[in-house]
Amino acid sequence: MNLSSVGGNVTSVGNYRDTFSTAVAKNVVVVALCISINYINGTLVHTFSKHQIFNVNPRYILFIHLVINDIMQLTLSSFLHVISYVLYIINVPFCIILLIIAILTTLNTPLNLAGMAVECYIAICIPLRHGQICTVKRTYVLIGLIWVTSAVCILPDVVILLATEPLQFFHSRVLCDSDYVFRSTYSLEKREASHIVFLVLVWLTLFYTYFRILFAAKEANTDVRKARNTILLHGFQLLLCMLTYVQPMLEKCLLYLFPRQHLATRFTCYIIVHILPRFVSPIVYGLRDQTFRRYLKGYLLCKVSIRNHAVNVTMSSTGHAVKGQ
């Protein structure tokens, strides 16, 4: 696996380089998407924090962890993308810190989605034991394990970096891209092997849980079509997130189809792999959920009514002032 896009889109590849107008357009698109998606996610976090019903439900706890993780990932990746154009190179220690957090949050997403799939499976297929198995305490333990698992995946890269690079490298400035920082062949081989294992385990978990849920819906004579559509929608979201593991293959396929569009290909992969899944997640897991949507709608309507009330009060006071004159 290659997480180079986490470090931002490279301004030049070989003899290819973005023009000024293209560079500005790309960064405007990235920043606009980042602000828009983070605004939606921030509203979801605020709604979660204001209602106790969500704080005691493992499903919503895992969902809001996914949202917060996406806010961190999207903010960092967008920041690194802009830096790659504005500053181009930055200090290695600062870059390492940014890359570690960005890679951690990127790896967290598929693991978090797998945890949500298992929780959904237990709720539907083993409903009588759901309250015993899926407790709030165990949910936070699972979140901790997700971070530890992602850290175990990136920690060897840091150790190899410290062991193989000379001291002057850490006093230099580089393009903040994982390919330019974690450049050891040992790191590349380790990442490929570990992420293949991650890919297989996560996909097996998702296939098993969602097919069991579909079969349970058929046996219960419930709305199978609705269950199937939900699974397909979740599957699409999961497929987008799992592209993290096959990003190099995706880039090679696009370069094969468009051999002269190196920079456009990298930028497209960056949007598809690191931004698009963060746009789909709030819709699939938040806005489509009836309970969450009801509270979110009430919060938004409350804001609108307060704003309208303030406008009415202002207009009323202005009218009285005019009459008084």
C-alpha cells in the first residue's frame, strides 16, 4: 500500500508541473471540500454531544468516532496538500508528525467501519445478547484497539526510518510525502504485506456480517429489498474507504488509461481515496439514520427559528423607533 496521497498532491512529477492557474484551482477545490465536509461533520458532532440518547448507544459512539477521525484526516490531508504547493518542502520532524497522524486516521477508517458492521450484525442476528456484548465500555475499548492496531502498522516505519536514515536527514527539508520520508525498501515491503493482511481481514469481516444480516432479514420476512439496498449503500462506502489499500493499483490503472495525465491522475486519486469517502460517510451513517436525522433536523430548525426570531425582534424594534420619531 502507498499512502503518498496523504502527504498531499505532488506539484510536479518528472517533467510534469502544474501551471499557476491549475494549482490555484486544485487548492481551491480541496479547501472548499474540506470546509464543507467538516462543517457537516461538526454539526453531527454537536448533535451527538447535546443528546444523551447517543452517548449510551455503541452504534452512535462508533459513528461519531468515525466522524471525528474523518475531520482529523481530512483537515491534515488538505493542509498537507496546500503545503505541497505553497511551501513545497518543510522540516522533516514536523513532516513526520503530520504524516503519522494522517496515516493513522486514514487506516482507522476501514477498521472503524468493520467494527460498526460487527455491532450491526450482533444487533440484528443476536439481539438478545446485544446489550451484554455491546456495552459503552467495550465500545471505547474497541476504539482504543483501533488506534493501537493502526499505530502498530505505522510504528515499524518510524523505527526503520530512525535506524536507516543519517542524522542530517532529520535536519533537512523535504516534500512532505510518505514516499519521500518513509523511503526504505524495508518499509515498502512491510507496508505491502501488512496492508494485504488488513485488506483480507476487513473484507472477510464485512462480507460475513452483511451476508448474515441479509439472510436474517429473509428469515424474518422483513423488508428484504430495504435491507439489500442498505447493504449495497454501505458496501459502496466501504469500497471507497478500502481504496486506501489499493491506491497504487488505482493510480497505475488510471495512468495506463491516461498516460500523459500524471498530475491529474494523482489529484483524481487523492480526491477519490481521501476526500470522497469523508463526504459519503455522514450521508450513509448519519443523515440516513432516522433517529439521528430527527435530532439533527430539530437542531437545525431550532437555529433557523432563533435566527428568524432575532430578525423579527430587530424589525419590530426598528419599527417602534421609527414610530417614536
